[in-house]
Amino acid sequence: MMITDMVDLAIDLGALRHNFERLRRLCAPGVKMMPVIKADAYGHGLLGCARTLAASGADYLGVGSVEEGRALRLAGISLPILILLGILPEDANHVVSQDFEVALYRLDVAEALDAAAAAQFKKVGVHLKVDTGMGRLGVAPQEVLPVLERLKTCGNLEVRGLISHLAMADLEDKTYTYRQISEFEELLAAARLKGFDLPLSHIANSAALLDVKAAHFSLVRPGIMLYGSPPAPGRPAPVDLKPVMSLRSQVVQLKRLPPGTSISYGGTYVTPDWCDLAVVPVGYCNGYSRLLSNRGEVLIKGRRAPIRGRVCMNLTMVEVTHIPDVEVGEPVTLLGEDGGDRLSGDELAGWAQTISYEIYCALGTANPRRFTGVEP
């Protein structure tokens, strides 16, 4: 084993299954579940997570791109797959041939999908994306009825429903969220009066699934809670969630440093007294943020060891003066549980001035994953 291999990123698929089942209980009978597994399942591994969620009873899978959808089809996953970010016109043939559904917000894409479906003697499902207040993808509310009328002329498209996204559902103040939901409901009602069925309309993310029953409609799209984090940092979810990702390594060197010793680049930490220092072979090349420098902590022997100095590309230094009998080869937990204490994605995110989503994506992208709990 090389020093650079001493990084263990574990994905507990049993915890993922547990979280999915707990979230299913929040939904009324008949409400479908679309786990969001875009961005390589938030860094947790697209195929392993998809197989586990499909076996757990997911109704749909939400991915970010045609490439992610194609990987699922090649793995034999036959569930309906929605491409949440939409597509470009040149992707239309692949979408139709592999029976994907598409979040639609461009008429040129609609025309390309219609032509591709006609050429393949098939129908293709689309979910019309409407911007109810996110300020991101989607047609404006006043454009929904005209666009739906235009889509009626595309005989090979089947409009499954409207889709929108909530911008502030994780906040305690739900005023803006209810405003978005109200506009979404009005658009649905107006469209149905015009004869559009829209059976699979959906707006609920993790936060709304948890707190806003009015947002559930006929389908919900859980994301971050599947992976064990609450949607609002600092407000634990009233659901028994289990963390899915953990990161561990080991001590590769121990040293005793005298007072006045500068540690790591830039000398941002100078020892005020004698210091026992442990060097851990994890750094920002492993997705362990440099913003954790002089802020973050790791767990060694079930106790917290603070980071001293700047996180380097491959190495991080932590103080273990207060932890007796630490040895070279001692296990180090950077994310996860040890001895009854736990470092969560939200805690790392707080130190790094970000959110748990980014922590998981960065760690999962940068390190080989080891799956436990359920066969991926």
C-alpha cells in the first residue's frame, strides 16, 4: 500500500435504504418517490445508489444528464428516468432510444424530441419546467399555457406534468415557499381547465417533503436527506436519518514540536507550547477542503483533534497532545463516527463555510468508494 492509498471513503448502502424507507413514510399513499441521484448521487456513487433505491421501491430516478441516464440503462435499470437539467437538441435521439423523460423548458428541444420520437415510432415523456421563483431554469408562469398549447402540436410528446423547484423550503419562514406553491397550484388548475391532465406534477424537494405537505402533489423528489443530512443545517430533521458517507485514514507520522514551531504553508499556526502533532495523508486533492485549515477537527481514539496549519494537497496536520498513546497507523476519522462522537457533513460544511452537498460531492468525486451494507 502507498501512502496515497490510505484513504477509505465508505458508502453505507444499508443506511441509504433506511433513509429512503423513512422518507417514504412521510408521503401519503399513492405519492410517487423520485430519488435525486444527479452529480453521481451527490458523490455517493450513481450505480450503487441507483440499484439500492430501485430495489427499495423507488418509482422514478432523477439524474442530471443523458450520460448519467445512459449509465443506468447500461446497468440494467429499467425504472423511469427523468433528466432534471434538460437536454440539448442533439441529445434527442439518445433520449428517445433509451426511454428517458426530460425536464423541458426550450421549444427547440421539444421540436427535436418530437422529430426523434417520430423517427423511432415512439412517444417521449416531458415535464414542463416552470420558474415559480427560483430564478433558474424554467419558462415564466405566463408562458405555461402558450407553451402547453404549442406542445399539443408535437404529436409524439406526452406532457407528464409541470415541474418546478422551491428556493427557500429549508427556511423556517415558509412565506416564500407557500407563495411558490400557490402559483404552481394556480398554473395546474388553469392548465387542467384547458384539458391538460398533467398527472405527474411535482415541486417538493427534501425540505418540502419534510415540512410542507401542500407541496407533495403526485410525486416528490428527495435529495440530501437520502444521504443522511437534514435539509436545513442546524435544524435536525425529525426523521431517523443515518449518514451514508464516511471518510477515514490513519496517522503516517508523529512528532513532538517545541514552542514557536511554524506548521504548514504560510506559518498560519505557530505552536504556543510543546505540541504532539500527527500527520494524516488526506488533503484537498482528496476533496478535503483547504478552508478546514485551522478550523476543522478529526476524531482519533474517539476524541477530537484540531487541524493545525493549512490543509495541504495530500496531507493534513492535527494536534494530539491531549490524546494519550497515539501511534503511527492510528485510525483517523475525518467524516463519520468514532467512540460515540461523530463528525457530520454539516459540521464539516460549517467549518468550510459551505453546505453538506458540496462536502459530499467533493469527497465522493476525489476518492475511490467502498460500498458496504448492500451489494451495489
